[in-house]
Amino acid sequence: MRQQQRLNRILDALSADGHLSIDEIVERFDVSAATARRDLGLLAQQRLVTRTHGGAVAVGSAYELPLQYKIARNAEAKVAIAAQAAALVSPGDVVGLTGGTTTTEVARTLGAEPRMSDERSPGVTVVTNALNIAYELAIRPHVKLVVTGGVARPQTFELVGPMVGATLDEVVLDWAIVGVDGLDARYGATTVDEGEAAVNRELVRNARKVVAVADSSKMGRSTFARICTLGEISTLVTEARPDAKLANALASAGVEVLVSPPA
């Protein structure tokens, strides 16, 4: 197991149990005590855990992991979802992209999409508040890139605040492709941060069609801040079919569900 994957799983265990000892890490992940200490030391440097005698405790309950620690999670599913979502976009379209690991994969797919980069193609316009997405797309000659203003959140590299809305009020989007932290029959699409939720709502409000991209780990759960109701979503792209309760709610709301399992 690579170190980044192990760190993700240590954080998952800490989020669930609150505390993890060196001995438990050695047993769970089949590593030496020295490796376990180095892993906890690295996480402590990132202020993701607090070191204790013989282990570590979570910094808080249900805390948000930084983007760089989320990327390895469900990677194959996210690539499959991104390919399906990008296929919905036609050359010449204007696409709004929120931040997040799945939307980052969508951006990468659009950036490498032959349909968009053909010299006869009008390309694609991408509007985003995510600095990492802007960084990746800035070198793509077929992408007209619009980056909102705002204040950066170091956890997710997203720009938030009233300056974002000032930009989004001036654009019309063919698609808003929205990453979520939860998708629930009652509460709809949610995320962990109210500032990001406000930006995402602006993207939804200014789009002709809204695509939620979410792997199965997000299904049937809700987080702190609501983005939109199910009825505001045009299409859900995921890698596995939702359970019956959520599937019925999506059907009742008129949401098209596209299932794209990993290859």
C-alpha cells in the first residue's frame, strides 16, 4: 500500500474511532512501528491529528480532509464518472466546474478531449472557482478559462465569498458540473462548507443544466450545507446504482441517472 493511501485510511479510522494507537496501525496496515510513527508525525505536521503518547487523536469529529488526501479515494470510480460527465459536453459549450476531486477529473478529461481540441472545433469555455482546476486548464489552448474572484480555502483550493458571485452573475452556463459531499433523498445535494455551498448554488442558478457527479460513497448521506434540491439537478453521474430510497426520490424529481462503472 502506498503511503498516501495508508494516510487516507488512518484518517478514516481516526474519524470513525477518535483515537488510534501505534500498535493498531502496525496491526491494521502491516507496517513497522517506526513507519506508523512517521505517518502520524506527517499528519500532525499537517494539523490533521493530535499526537498522544502511543498514538494520535482526531483533530475534530467529521472534519474535512484536504484535497490532496482525498485524491486517491475511489480513483477508478471518479475517472469513470468524469468520462461520462465530459461526454455530455459539446464543443462550444460553457461549463461551470466546482472544486473537488471528481470535478478535477472532469476538467482533466475536457482538457484532453480530442473533440474539443480539434483545430476545427470551437473548443470549450470553463468557468471555475477552483484554483487547481484553473492551473491544469490554463495551458490548454482549446479551453477558454474564466476564474472567479474570491478568497481561497486551503482545504480545497476553492475561491469563496461575495467576489465569486460578482463573476458568476455575469455569465450564462450551458452546464454546471457540481461535486458534492452528500446526496440524500430528503436534503438533496450537500457539502461540508457553507461558503462552497453558496458558490455552488450560484453555479446551479446560472446554468441551463446541472450535473451532479458523485461516487457511491456520497449516496444516501447528507453534510452540513445544502447546495440544491434534487429537483434542481438535471443529471446524476455515478459509478453504481443508488439504493431504492434514493433512486425513487431521484426518479420523482425527474433526475436522469447515468451509471458508469469503472473499466
